[in-house]
Amino acid sequence: MRNGDEASSEKRLGLLDATMIVAGSMVGSGIFLVTAQMARDVSGAGWLMLAWGITTALTLAAALSYGELAAMMPLAGGQYVFLREAYSRFWAFLYGWTLFFIMQTGLIDAVTIGFARYLGVLWPAVAEDHYLVAPIALGKHYALSLSTTQLTALLLIVVLSWVNARGVDYGKLVQNVFTLAKLGALVVVIAFGLLVGCNHAVIHANYVHAWQLSSPAGAGAPLWWKALVAVCVAQVGSLFAADAWNNVTFVAGEIRRPQRNLPLALLLGTGGVMLIYIGANLAYTFVLPMQAIQSVPADRVGAAMLNAIYPRYGSTIMAVLILVAAAGCVNGIILSGSRTFATMARDGLFLESAAKLNRAGVPGVALWVQAAWAVLLLLVRTHDPVRNTYGNLYSNLLDYVISAALFFYVLTVAAVWRLRRKRPEAERPYKTWGYPLVPGVYCVFAGLILLVLCWYRAATALPGFGLIACCAVVYFLLYRRASSSGTRERRAELQQALPPA
């Protein structure tokens, strides 16, 4: 394909490829870690499984809703395009830049650091306190450093960005191989947990007291409110582990028969992964007492389960599994995110050069801009001067942005209603199953979770809206009066992408 300014490419991705992007982007290290904090939030095994059940229902409801939008507008950029067409450039701008600043690049860092930490289990030279460049102070609360852990994560970002810059065929090969390998390995691990490591005394202890409850709502609140708050707060972990399923919509312009394959990939990918997640949590509660899950070191529940079954080899098996899972996850995120930034550039809302395709027919500049920002976030550390300890800037920002991500999910699902009213004549090859109930249930329950988080986890929830507000200020200062000369071209492109009536 020629090197031009269009953020489109040849349609080289089929149903399997699209499904592997959905599943591969979802399954990173989260499923092996988040259950510990969720168990502390709710206490009882019944509440824990209910929390995962709610996440499954919400994820499937959102995926079913996104399927209609993706089939209607199978264009590069996905969710960004949905928001632009349903609402305005303003809302698309807020989403796109929040995605760039932390939701996509911060997730890349989180997964690559997880990869590096588990590589350290097999190769002790990779360690967070093994510095190649000792922390250099940037004021009182920040620093720059380069440890062997950071270097490993950095190299993974660069290598996978280079692979994807060579063309979509290379990126999809890596994605398919790693995703199939990790899904197969996960199924095996779950089977061993449920069948080999199954401890009847543990199961009895966990499920005879399945509805014990600890809640941030406090002892004086009614039981129903304590349960609601606990389950909503626990969603932070499960929703984080289930996130990034929407990334397949970013590469919609490169998927063959998108009107059929996109909705199917969303349903198959999210449904399959959520079944695996529920199986994994059942396995945890069949092998480990709830107290052990709540207090496991570094929240490594998956490793603790395997260690209970195979004390000599559990840590090594889990390290290898997470290395495969993390590599496949970050490849999917890198492949898909760059397409959104290229589409933003075509709309005049991002770096102009990011719209160009390289000789391989992919947005190479967007790939490397995404990699550069991810590396910068990776190198910047937070510093606690009292304890003289160092944290990760991207980790703090990811904590803050959970609320922002959920907000944009709600806004996008609501776009199904808005576009049915705004463009009733548009061809819809797939219509949301259960409309209007399914998108309505998602918006109500996700909105409720968001409100509870803002009240009971304000320190981490509200800064996410602060980031959105900062993006809004930038838009009104720099882009509100910017030329919208590309609007007609974008409309023509949209019409060409839609199937004939």
C-alpha cells in the first residue's frame, strides 16, 4: 500500500485474528493478581464470585452494544469514531487524548513491567532495585531511573512496536500465537486447580461462610447498602482485568467482512475470556482459603494456587505463563492503539505526521509516538521523601483513570441510542441483541459503580475526571476554532465503509 496520509490499510484480519485481538488484549497479568484485593473488599467467596459475575454481565452487555456501532462504522479508530459521530469532535478529543496520555500507554507500561517482574523470577538479574541509572531527582516527588526491570519493559515495548511497524501480518502472527498459547495454558492451569488441587476442607470453609461481608460503607449502614458498596468497589479489580476488549474496534478498518466479523469477535472474545476468568476464580477458592487469598504476598494469587499444588515448581510455571500472557497482551494493545491516534491525526486532533502510513501500510509514526510516550512514563518514578522509596508514575495514573475509562464506556454504549435517533436511516448489519434493555442495564449499573467509586474511592476516582477536564481546557484553547475542513472527507469515508442499503 502506498505511503499516504490515510489511516486505513488493507483488510488483512479475519475472524480468528479479530477474536485473538479481543482475547489477547484482555488477558494480561491482572487475572493472577486482582482477586486478592477484591477478596479484601468483599470478604466472602460468594460475594467474590458475584462480583466476577457482574463484571461478566457488564462486559458482555457492552460488547453486544459495541458490536452494533462497529458493524455500522467499521473504520480505524473504533471507539474514538463512535464518540465523534454520535456526539462531536469534542468528546472524541477527550477520549482520544485520555487514551493516549494514560489509558493505552499506561496499560502498556503496566503489562510490560509485569512481564519484567516475572522474568525476574526466572532470571534474578532483572530486579527493580538493580539500577543501571540510579534515580535522578526531578524535584521533591519525582525522579528518573533505569533499572533492569525498566530496561526489560522498555525493550519489550520497542521490539513489539518494531514488529507491528513491519506490517499487520507480523503483528497478527505474534498476537495469534501468544494468545492461543496463553488461553490453552490458562485452561490447563484452571483444570489442575479444580481437579488436582481441589481441597474439600477449603471449599467447605470458603462456601459455608460464602456471604460474610466486609464493606467500605461502615458498620452502621444497612446490609443491602454495605453489600452494594463492597461489590461496586470490588469492580475496580475485575473491570481492570477485563479491560481492553474494545481494542479490536481500533483496527476495524483492517478487518475483512467487518459487519459480520466485528460483532462476532467481540462476543466470542469477551465471552470466552470471562468464562476463563470465572473458572480461574473458582479454582482459587477451591485451593486456597479466603484468608490466604486476602493475605497472599504481592497479591500473586495465581502463583500461590500453583505453589499449593506443586510446591517446587508452582512459581516457575506461573512465571512462564505470565510471560506468555503479558507479551500477547501488550502486542494487542500496541497494534490497536496506534490506529486510533492515526485517525485523530487525520481529524487534525493529533500530530499531523501520525496519520501517515509507512511502506508496510501501517501507521508507523503513530506506533513510535505511542511507544515514545509509554517509555517516558515508564522511566519517570514517583518518590516518597519520608520513606525514601520509589513508585511508578504510570501505576498511580492508572489508578486515577479507572473512573475515566468507565465514564467513556458508558458514553459509548449510550451512543447506540443516540445514533438510532440521530441516524435512523443508516444501515445496521447487526443490531444490539436485547435492545434497549441490554445497553440500558449496562449504563445503569456502570453508572452506579461510577457513583459509588466517586464517593468511597474519591482519592483515586476523582483525579480521572480531573484528567478529562484538563483535556477539555486544551481543546477549547487550541482546537475549538481549528479548521474542520476534513469533516466532509470523514463523512464520505464513513459512507464508503458502510454496506450498501
